[in-house]
Amino acid sequence: MGFLSSLLDIVGFGIGIPFGLLVGFFLFVYSQPKDVQDPDVRPLSELDSSTLMDLLPELPFWVKNPNYDRVDWLNKFILNMWPYLDKAICDTIRSMAQPIFAEYIGMYQIEAIEFEKLSLGTLPPILHGIKVYETNEKELAMEPAIKWAGNPNIILVLKWLPFRITIQLVDLQIFAAPRITLKPLVPTFPCFASLVLSLMEKVSRNFVPFLGEWTYNNFFFFSILFVYLQPHVDFGLKILGGDIMSIPGLYRFVQETIKREVAKLYLWPQTLEIPILDAATGAIKKPVGILHVKVVRALKLLKMDFLGASDPYVKLSLSGERLPAKKTTVKRKNLNPEWNEKFKLIVRDPQAQVLQLYVYDWDKVGAHDKLGMQLVPLKLLTPHETQEFTLDLFKNTNLSDPQQKQRGKIVVELTFDPFKEDHECSSGLLDGYGRKESRISRTSDDDTPSGAGLLLVTIQGAEDVEGQRHNNPYAVILFRGEKKKTKMMKKTRDPQWNEEFQFMLEEPPLSEKIHIQVISQRSGIGFRSKESMGHVDIDLTDVVHNGRINHKYHLINSKNGQIHLEIKWKMI
């Protein structure tokens, strides 16, 4: 009986499986599908609170907030680049963590700390929208809404005594809306000098009493928005294969600790600044002081003229500057001339720049002959201390040249006066984006600033300037009888110049005005080749007291024209 039962089971199993597969196939192929019902689409105002609770956090920011732009193209770019970004970011993490781990090796009998596996996974972060700010500064500020539910594979191995402890990070989730600022913008690739990151201030619950007559759904929506705007980090942590985050009370403690520590470091106004360009890049250097040069005399110069004399003069400039070189007067037929002439040069990098001195023989016809040259590194100077140098003149700076011979001497007196450092005022104004401007302390009415300094005028650009016959604008600056102008921009109503002009003054320009005019010039030949597009007169009193202004001014005698100016006053 047992044998017969086993035989029947085998036969039934062998027949039942093919028969069942055949019946299932015919039912799948020939059965009629049921009608598919359309989803129930209703406006958000008709949904109840529980449905909104599930739905609103998942909506992208560009749906909930009209100030955020949709960036699907950027998400697609990140998705395609993620395998390469993953490897690059992980290599950076390894290089940064290695010296940190090295500090703990040997302590507490720790033998080694290393990554066994390090990968951010296959799921890239998603940008749910991005908001871009326009400012008067040379910067680009943006706020991306980032949501990343990643599947990283990060395993850290700790070798302690005879034990091998593994720590694994799993199921990482990060929701944040940081502010990313690229500044300053410079004409050197990648066109910004540093990246500044900060987490924005949390939405305050104090907004709730001001909702007034708003409905419950409106209140509920802002409650969801409040939760979403807070930086959120969630993850699992396994040690020796066990998830320690499942320990009662530990998960909440870790979450609160992370939020508190991150807020201390990066919640506005705290920032994380990441330098991108080298500080030595000339494009981002700002004036830091003035070099006073007194060309005293020259001795035993070469005879270059036919009658056994020379007509010497000196040209002096700083390396890295595009400004025209300064010149002394010409001393006729003199091999030991005395000038005692003073000059001022603007210093941007006292550790790298050098003073270039060239002595020439003036000729009425043809090129001027070079009598000799010499260089003086500014790092040899002590601030606010006058130093005299007696320098040998040579044909060039190649001292290894066997044919180099001394061509006389030159005596100069040099003084480097750095500007007074700007510092933040405790009552400094906040701009529209939550940044505190760095500016010179405001002086009282009785304490009038005095002393020499440098007035820097930067003409950024203009908007909506329009001429009657042509639109080829350029800007002209008139100050204390001195006239300077920008380059001409052809066929545009919104020129961008970004040109800086400098005025070295012996006293602060208190109660003085600077006149700036925008002019259009015909490119060809004809009558009325120039016409005014508007002008503005700016009182410099606020510049002296505040150290800096950065505004857009409406042009007088212009319908809608504006000009963007940045003016600084640097005192010695």
C-alpha cells in the first residue's frame, strides 16, 4: 500500500504541473482584462489632513513655492555623472580621513582604522527645486532643495587589541535647503574664488499666531513646510552586524545631537567656506596699501650721447599691474642726476610684488636707450618705515650672465603704508540676504576721519540706458579735475564694464561729490557724434564714514536708466 501511494503521488505530481501550466497559459492569453479605473484627482483644498500629511512632503519644492525653479535637466546630469562623482567624492573622503585616523592610531591600543568599503551607492541626490538670488555684490547666491535617500555601502574597520570591529553606515537620508554662495566672481576659470555654504535659519513657530483667519488646511500646510525646511539627517548604524540604532532612546538622542552640532557649525550666520582659487591669483587681489617711492639720485650712469653725456629719466612700476608706469623728469646731459621726486603706487600683494626701476636715456628721435634696471621685492620692507636703497644698475636681471656689468647706481627711498583693516561693526547693517557687510567703524560727528587714503571707484554696469540716435555707451568719471572713462560698449542698452578706477588723496573727500556720466558715441563719422544718456552726482561723505557703498543709482535726465557703482575709501 505504501508503494502504491508513493507511485500515485509521483504520477499526480508529474501530470498536475504540466496541466496547471497549460490552463494558466490559456487563461492568461484569452482572458479579458477588467476595465482600468481612472485615478481620483482632486484639488489639494479638498483633501483631508491625513492625506496631506502623506502627500505634501513628497511634492517637489517648485510645486509648493513659486520662487523655486524646476531643474530636471540638472538632475539628469547628476544621474549620468553619479558613478564618476561617487568615485571622486569617495577618493576625497579617503584622503581627508586618513590624517584624522592617523591621530588615533596608538591611542587606547588602537592598531588601525581604515575603510573596508566606501561607496555612496547608486542613487544620486535629487534637487527638488532651486532659488537664485540677485545681489549688488560680485557673487551668485542660490538655495537648492536637496533630497537624498541613498543606499551607501560604507564599512569602517577598527582594529583594537585582538578584536576587529566593523562599523557600517546604511540607509542614509538627507533633506536640506542650504544656501550656496559663489564669491567673489572673477575673470579666472572657474570664475569664482570660493564657495560658501550655510544652512538657513529654521522657520519660527512664532509665525503661527499671525495666520489670523486662515483655514485649518492653510495652517496644516505651513506646519508641513516647517518640518520640511529643517535640515534632516537619518541613517542606520551597524556595529558587529547589529543595528545599534534600534536601542530604545538611542535613535532620538543621536538625531538631536547631530542637529545640534550641525546647527552650531553651519546654521546661518555660521558658514563653511571652501576656497576654489589660490589666494595668489591676481584676479582676486584687492589693494592692501600704498608704496611711497622717492627717486633721489643716480650715480655714474653710462654715456650714451655722441658728446659724452646722457639725458636720463626713471620709469617705475609694480609687477602684476596693468597701469601705466610712473616717470620722472628728464635731466639733460647729466650722468649723476638728482630728482628727489615722489610717487605713489598701489600695492596688492606685498609678499609677491616687486618694484621695477628702469633708467632710460631720452632721445629726441627714435627709441630711448635703456641705461640700466633693478628690482626691489616689497617683502623686504617694514610697514610704515622709510628705508633707503642704493642699487646697482644692470642691463637685465640675469645675474648669471657673464657679460653682466654694472651700469651705475640709483638711490631710492621706499615706504610701505598698509591700509587700516576693515572690521565688522557690532551695529553693521544686514543686507536683504542675511549677510553682515564688512565695513569700517562709523565715526561720530565730532571724530572726523583724517589722513591720506585711496578712493576706489568701480563701475559695474548700467541698465536701460537709451540714446536718441545710437547706443554705444561708455562712462566718464570727473573728480577733482581728473577725468577717467571706461571702454565703449557697442549696440547695447545694458553695458557691463566692471572697471575699477583709483584716486590717491591726501585727505578724505568729505563734503565732496563725484560726477559720473554715461555717454553714447557714434561709431562712424557724422554730426552730433556724442550724446548724454544721463548722469549722477554722488556725495562721498557716506563713503568716508562707512568705508564702502554698493548701490544702483537712477541716472538724471534718463527715462529709466540706472548705473551700478561700488565706491570704497581705504585709509592709511
